[in-house]
Amino acid sequence: MVELMQNWQPDLLVVVAYGQYIPKSLISIAPYEAINLHPSLLPAYRGAAPIQWALINGDAQTGVSIITVAEKMDAGEILKQETLDIDETATATTLHDLCADLGARLLLETIDDIAAGTIVSCAQDESKVVEVRKLNKADGIIDWHQPAVAIHNRIRAFDPWPGSRCTLPSGEILSVWKAVCIDGEGLPGEVLDDALTIATARGALRLLEVQLAGGKRMQADIFLHGRLLQKGMMFR
């Protein structure tokens, strides 16, 4: 790789969604070294899945940071940074696309400023660092003992991967792609009505878009056609 990059003779390296350590021997090939686009307001959410963790935590805002590539992951100096509001209906898919659009513009602005010699950098505040881990498939298992808001945030964060899923009273696996928080009380996982409303530890979730294993995504009312889900039945 180093030899290949030397043959290209780049002025600047741009890193996006790479997620692995880049050795100094590679970075130093380019006179202006390397910059990285990271979809969070660094130093918050260093590491993998920053978009998803912003949604999981119910943040009202996120953003994009352009930083220098440093030996420590996502710890470089900030060159540009801009904030994005997170809509309450946003998913990881839609928020990713917004970050991509914003990031493309910020990258071009950063490159122009580097070329003009007007770029200004600032160190990250290490006292405010938040590091996040990579998601795994088990994260997608719905825990009805959490509050409705927390489950709703995870459903949004896990679209498209790993998805959010639960077990029906019949034992079938049901993926949940869209839901809304509503008032309701019952045992966590209890069916509260005939509109696919499920009780949680605090409040309830009305499921709006679901998918059986091996099937297609469908609206909840279509899913309920011909399926007996009585009040008091339990989801797991």
C-alpha cells in the first residue's frame, strides 16, 4: 500500500469511514498528510457507530467533524465542525445521508482552506471525550423492560442494521422498523389493544411497521389481518 501511494504522489489523503489504524509511514507520504471525516461532534462519540449512538442516547443534535489523522483513533485536531439537528423521526439511514451531504461540503471547504494556507486547527478537549463501541447483532433484541422512549430510540438507531426484533406469543421472530411512543400501562411486553400497542417499563409503543422473519416489511394493520393477538398476550 505504501509503495502504491508513493507512486500516486498525493498532496493530501482523505479518510472516510475507514475505522482502522493508519500508520505514520502512509500518512507522511502526502505533503499535507491526512484528514478524516467523522460523523459526530468530536470529542463526542469517538469510535464506531457514532450516528447510531447519537440516536440511542436521544440526542437533539449531532454533526460532522473534519480532523487531522492522528495515531490515536479519532483524536486529531479539529479543522472544521458543523452541527445537525436530529429530527425525532430520524433513523440511522436518514441521518447517515444528512451527515454525508454535510460532510462532502465540509471536506471541500477544508481542502480549499488547506490549499490557501488559511486553515485553522484546534485540539480536542480530552476531558469531554466519549468513546463508543461497535454495534453487534445482539443489540437489536428489544428489551420491553426499558422505557418506551429508549426502545423507540434504538429502533431508529438500528435501521438498517442490526434491526430491532422481538418474539411474538407464537414464538415467531418479529422485526420492528417503525413505532411511536404513546401513553399506556401494563406488564413489559404485554399487548394492550388490537392496534399492536405493547407495554414497556414506562409508557407504551405502538408498532407501525414490522417484518416477520423471511418476509417483507409491512404496515402493522396489514400484519394484523388474520392474526390473533389478544389483549394480555405477551411479547418477549
